[in-house]
Amino acid sequence: MFKKLVAPILGFLTITTFAAAAPSVKQNPFAGSYLGAGLGLSNQFYRLKIYNAGALELDEDMGTYGAAFQVMGGYNFALSRQWLLGIEANAEYDTNDQKVTINGTPSGSGRTKINWQLGASVKLGYTLKNNINMFYALLGPQWGHFRHTYDRNNVQINNVSQYQFGFKVGLGASQMLSHNIDISEEVDYSNLQGDKVTADSVETKFKPQIVTALVALHYHFH
């Protein structure tokens, strides 16, 4: 009986000895859940067309810069020692406010802005062997709260307030500052579906796009 137990015991001891002697795989510091906040610059630009009784009254490529504030949270799954696959939700507030004036007869003025954005993205990341730097890409649906007003001869013709659906793509890089905190630099591009609004013989077509550059801090819950 004792002889029958010797081989399994020796085998178990051999395996555990080699396992103890083998170097342990360090956990990827970007894996797991995290929360963050960012500050940056937003560039919102539109192709805006306004028709008055079928005649083109305004056709402009409009654009404006503003400050961007974003909060985000997500979870990164470690696919391997260096690759990560995650999900991230975000909410963003932009201060952009685009105004345009039409001089002549009739005179008019338009105002267009997207202050709020909400989104959810899939995140693919690659961590360098130094275990400090990560490069990543984002892709997912995005919603922007679009507000547009148009006055002609000091009379308001259009007043649109609605969420526009689209998609966001982003690229970024992160660097661990401590065991739990990283700093990230990210550039996002959002393309929203646009819409057509008709009121009082005035037809307005718009197609919003947004580019955002952010610097963010994330706290990782290890």
C-alpha cells in the first residue's frame, strides 16, 4: 500500500516544487473595474442647410470649439498577459454653442449645440511588457442631445431639442501613476445621424460630428 502511494506523492511534490519555483505572472494593472473623470477640448461641426419655401436660405459648414468634461466607468477583462477586452460607459458635457447670422431679406439667426453626450463602448487594449503603458481603441454607440433654434425676422421658426443616435470611435494611451491610478490621453470621433425638421415652410437639415481630445484620471479597484 505504501509503495502505491509513493509515486503519486513524489509526483505531487515534484509538480508543486516546480510551480513554486516558476515565476508568477503579474496581474495586469489595467484589468478589473475602474472609474474616471476627464477634461479636454471639444470641436463640434455641422453641415447645416435651411430652406425657405423650397429656396435655399443657408448652406454652411459650421464649427465651434468648447471645453469638454467627461466621467466614465468600466471593466477590463484580461484576455492574456498583455491583451485586454473591456466595456466602458461615459457621460460628457460640452460647452460648445454655435451661432450664425443671415443678413439680408429675410434676416435670420440660428443657434446649434450639443451639450450632453451618453455612450457605451467596447474597449480593446494592449499593455506593454513594462506593465505601465497601455494603448487602446474604443468603438460603440453614442447619443448626443441636440438643440437647434432658428429665428427669421425676429420670429422663432424652429426649436428642436432631441437626442441624436450615432457611433463613436476613439484611440488612447494610458500610463500607471501608482498601483491604482492611471492617466490617459484620448481622442474620440462621434458621428451622429442628423435629421430634417420642417416648420412654417422652413426646412432645416443638419448632420452633427464631434471630435474630443481628453486627459483623464482613472482609479482601478484592485
